[in-house]
Amino acid sequence: PVPPALPSASDALPKIKQLERGSYYVQLGSFTQKEDIDRTISHLNNNKLPLLIQSAGNGDALRLMIGPMNEGESAALFLRLKNDGYKNIFIRKN
């Protein structure tokens, strides 16, 4: 018999439809492949960041985000991640 598949890192993350009003988030990317989300999560694993996934509303795309945070926290995290090599990230506010 085939053993059951182990849950992936992205399976354990909260899934949301809407961002919290007035809160800031750092978006790490929009992905259509679960493996790409899991790969990104594995690079961040030791950071203990409040990761979550939001449906992008256009089919199967999912946004991997960090938050909610206040404006100062999001700006500091954004700069740290940019310096760590994350090139296509940005801050979102609802």
C-alpha cells in the first residue's frame, strides 16, 4: 500500500479571503504551484514569521504573505527581505 502523503508546509498556513482593514502585509509572491509556495516557505522557516495564504481571486493563484503588521514593522521586514535577496516582494495595505 502507498503511505498517505505528508502535509506540505503550505497546508499548515492560515488561508484568508480578505486582508485585515488598516493592516500591512509583505507579499512574497503569487503562485500557481504549491511546490513553489513550499520552496519559498522553506527558505523562511527559521524566521518564525506570521505567514498566510490569500486567494488571488483569479483562478488557482495564491498569494504568500506575511502579516498582519503595522506600517513600521512591514517597512522594516520589507527592507530585511530585500537585503536577503527577495527581489519581487512588496507591501500591501488594506
